Amino acid sequence: MDDRLDAIFSALSDPTRRAILGRLAHGKATVAELADPFKLSQPAISKHLKVLEQAGLIRSGREANSRPRVLEPDALKTIADWIADYRRFWDQSFDRLDDYLSKVQGYENDKSRDRH
Amino acid sequence: MDDRLDAIFSALSDPTRRAILGRLAHGKATVAELADPFKLSQPAISKHLKVLEQAGLIRSGREANSRPRVLEPDALKTIADWIADYRRFWDQSFDRLDDYLSKVQGYENDKSRDRH
DNA sequence: ATCCAATATAGCCCTATGGTTATATAGCTA
DNA sequence: TAGCTATATAACCATAGGGCTATATTGGAT
């Protein structure tokens, strides 16, 4: 699991790759469409896409001639969960909100819900 | 701001550094204490600490002979905020929860609260 | 003043990363 | 089948990253 976190954080550490994810948040896109905003060569973009795919952040489809990419949210959820363990360090209202929700219909009384 | 995200994600992409943060989540610690669990040399740990500090994830204190480190939560909040923009992709209950909270005393009717 | 303990810095090595150009592959289209 | 389009792969280069050992620095203790 450490390896998975390594790969995800590492993939996200590049601004080009984050921009690509940003584009994919609006829907699937071809390699050409993803490459368009950048001054990089097409192979450079393909490399970035490979990094994102190996980190599990995106997935490749196949559609006629092209291989459209889509977002794969699980990887982002993985690191969101990791970060959630630290949430109490910055969010004063975290515990209060957590207590509140634990009393509300439809939410379990489980203080660790959002922490692990 | 891109540079800041680069540095934070990059710092988090190393398992040793994440383990160091995990240790610091229990309270401040000296370099020697932080180095203890690892088979790495002391300079290697100092390098990791420098990376974490330059990313804004930790801060150095000064106490007699030693320079204890403490967690600096803002950097983690920065990327948590970044990830929050993607939360809707994996959390079905996100919108429902958001709607719910918007009706509750003490929470504004602001759907973008947790998204930006 | 000296010495020891804690930590930082320098210099070196090897591998990983991000970019490039050139070329290969796969699927339409004529 | 020939050629065009979309994308992937190969080979190469330069820089960054993470490890090491050796050494410098800083502060407390004797």
C-alpha cells in the first residue's frame, strides 16, 4: 500500500499531470485533446498519461482510432483518506462536526468514520 | 501556488517522509528520535527533513542542543483542499451530505463550502 | 579551553524523471 | 492494399533525487 501512495503522490507532484486530471474532471478526452493546452511534444504527454495510469489515477478506453482517458477516482480517494488522518491538525471544527453527525439519522456513531 | 503543490506532493511521495509525518502527528521530536525507526544514515534523515520543511510540512524549533521538529498543518490543508475539488467523483453521499448541512443551524447555505 | 553530543553540510555515486526526435503500431478510409 | 490519423515506443540527454561517508558547526558539560 505504501507503493500505491508513493505512485499516487509522485504522479500528482507534476503540474502538467495535475492539469490533465483537471481536464479529465470535465469528462473523457483523447490524447490529442489532453495535449492541446501544452507546449510539450506528443510523446511527452503520452509519458505523463502512462504515469497517471500506472498510479491508477486514470484509465484508457478504446474508441475507433483513439484511446480516450477517463478519471479513476479511487486513487484520489486513497490519498484523501490518508490525509484525513491529519485533518484534526488544521480543522478546529472537525471534532464538533463529527460529534454532530454521529447524532444524526443516517450516520453511524463512529468517530473514526472520516479518519481512517 | 503550483510550485507549492509540486513541493508538497513530491515530499509526500516518499514513504520515509510520510512515516516521519506520522511520528510527528504524535508530537514534536528530535532528529535522533525521528531517525531511530529507520536503517538510514543520519544525514539521509536530515535531507528528508529539509525536504519536508521546504515543502512547509514541518517546522524546526530550537531547544538547547537539539532542533526538534513539529508538524505544520497548513501544507496538508493545502492539498486536502486541492483534492476536495474531486470529491464528488468518488463520494456519492457528498451532495446529499452537503444539502443536509446547508439546512442545519450553524452551516451556511453554500454548496461550494467543501469544494473550493 | 576542551570535549562530547546533536545536527547540518559537502562531495560523491547511481538511478529515476522529464524532455526531445525518430520510428513503430493500429485502425479508418479510399 | 495504400495511405492517413492517432497514439505508443525506443533511444538518447540533462537534471533531480536519495543514499553514503567524511567533515563542519553549534551548544552544553567538565
